[in-house]
Amino acid sequence: MGVTAINHHAKQAYASGERLFANPVPYRIRPKHAETKIPQGFYIQLRREGFKQCVPFDIQKVTTNDGIELNLVGADPISLLQLKHRVTISDIASQDLIKVPTTILVSQDLAEHKGWKDGDSITLDSGLVLGPVKVDQKAGIKGMQVVADMSLVRAIKRSSGLSVIACGDMSPAQLEKLRKLIPNGMTLSRSSQSELESLTAAFHTNLSAMSMLSFVVGLFIFYQAMSLSLAQRQPLVGNLRQVGVSGWQLTQALCLELAVLVFLSWLCGNVFGLVLANQLIPAVSQSLSDLYDANIGLTIDWSWEWSLYSLVLALSGAIISCGWPLIRLLKTQPIRLSARLSLMRFTGAEFTWQAFVACGLCVAAIAIYQAPKSQNSGYAIIVLMLLSVALITPFITWKIFTLFSYSLRWVKLRWFLLMQRRV
């Protein structure tokens, strides 16, 4: 549930980032190689060519004395004053940075995460002290980014050049003129929610695949646990059936018990998943910022969207893992339920059917492998192969135990394998 919460929170942050940043400055001029910088003279040339809507940024990475890595964004407050749109970085930075050039602007969630307040200072691992801290109250800065005056950033790292030049909306003629001015070592792109979602699609797909893998593994564990639990109840169910309790009444009682277990599991999973997600979101935010220049908040709130999604998963998992053991228990004749572990005597047939399903899944994986290759087909092959291995393993184990239980000369070991084969 924690992975689902992180994915949902990140996608909401992309939409928020588009509203706050991409609208006032949707265009980005960046160097093609991350280790290079944009010369200061190129920005001066843009200003002379009439591109007043372009503003420079110099981004450096700094580490605090407690090991937290921050993105220190150096901005030119004078240039930011020209960007007057709804809620923009100019409203956040211009006045505070002009009044006190050493001001460090941090996001509200980062301040809460680190316990910073207005007027505090930040100590770097090098011993340098930055401050005073100003907490952004307009939700314009998110994640691990810290905004400061460009002169302060350059004084810390002793570097020249710019990391990115952001430009506001312009006419098609101006845009074409700008494209012609950009040298070969730089690139012009437009930032938007759709672009961020496409760039981070692989990242979120990996998170989803990891969560689904854990879900499938837990599903098999839960299936085995419920099968054993219902098998142990067979004498009780047999006695109840023989004294007149109908199968429908037993079904209602067992379904009510299962519904209570699912609800408690869903509630605990959401609570602990939310706690885990809030513990992991700073690392996720830093990764997304480093890889894709995407900024997401450091606090995840409860959302009914991913909560209902988790409830559907819990119900589906309960039905898949408990459906057949419950039907097998209720459909068995009461007289046979009174015999000790009578249900376990028919597990061999179930293992055989599982082996047939595993073979079908393996054939499906081979068929997908023959089709045109894509990311989705790769994930489908992995899922099908994992499921086929999980389904055929009990059948192979059962056959091995059966073989040894009749071929070994040591009687105690044969008896042990025979009992394991039944259980």
C-alpha cells in the first residue's frame, strides 16, 4: 500500500508542478551533458536579443551535516520580478532574496521534516552555515529543493555558468528565433505534466511491479495458510453439518469471519503503508529530482483513491486465495469431514491441476516472447514465469515425496515423507 501511495502522490505532484512552474516558465534550455554548464555569455546574448522572459538558474547539490542531500537552486531575483503570473517562483523568491541576499527559501514540508523554522540556519557537511531560513507558505517550492540567491550558490561551489535557463511563453516566431540561437551543446524542451509522466513512467512501473510481486507472494502464503486453517476445521464443520447446520449458514459464518479479517488487514495495511510511505518519500523525492528534475512533496496525506484501490486488491486476494478451500470444505460430504485430515488426501489432484495451469502459463509466456518486444511484454513474461514456477513446485515436490516414500528402505524416513506428502 505504501508503494501505491507514493505513486499516487507523485502523479499528483506532477500536476501541481505544472500549474506552479510550467505555466510561467514552460521552456527549458539545458546542456545536453549533465556535467557541462551553459555559458553566462549565452544568457546575456538572449537578453540582448529581446528575450526578457528568460531567467537563469544555477543548481548545485549540497549535503547537510546530518547527511541530507539538498538541491540548492540559485536564482536571480531581479530577473524573477519580470515573471508575474498566478503563483510562481517569482512571488516566492523575489522579495525575500532582495531584502536579505543570504536568505535560504525551503519548502514547508521539508521544513516540517527537518524541524526548521523562520530564522534558523542550515549547517553543511563542510562546516559552512547558510541562513537565515525562510519557510515558503505559498506551496510554490516542493521536495528537496532550496532556493537562494545565485551569488550565494556560486560562492559555495566556486563555479561559473548556468545549469538551466527557463523561459516564459512566447510567440511562434520568437520560439523559432530562440531555436536558431541555441548552440549544438544545448537543447530546448517544454516542461509539462505529460512530459514528466512519460519520463518517470519506467520509475513508477518498477515500483508497481515490485508491489505486485510482493502481493502475489503474499497471495500464495495466504492461500496456504487459509487452506491449512480450513482443513484443521474440517472435524468441527463435519459435526455442525451432522447436527443440522446447513451449508448456507456455515458459508455466511465463514464469509463474515473472512470479511472481518479482510477489513482489519486492509485497515492495518493502509495505516502502516502510509507510515512507511512517509518514511520513504524523501528518498523517492531525491531520486526523482536527480533523475528527472521532478519535485514532489515530502508529506503524503490519506487519499481515498489509493485506499479504495487497496481495498479492491485485498478483496480480490481474499476471494482468490480462500475461494477454492472454502468451496472444497463446504461441498464435502459431512461423513467424510469427520475423518481425520480427509481433505488432505485429495491434494494430489489439486497439485495436478495446478501443474496443468503452470504449463499453460509457460506456453503463454513463450508465445508472448515470440511477439514484438516491448516493456509490457517483458513484465508479462516475468509474471507468467513466476506464477508457473510457483504453481508447478507443489506438484514436483509431491511427486518426489511420493517416489521416495515407496522406494527408500529406511522405514521411518518413508513414513515421514508419506506424511509430508499428505500434508
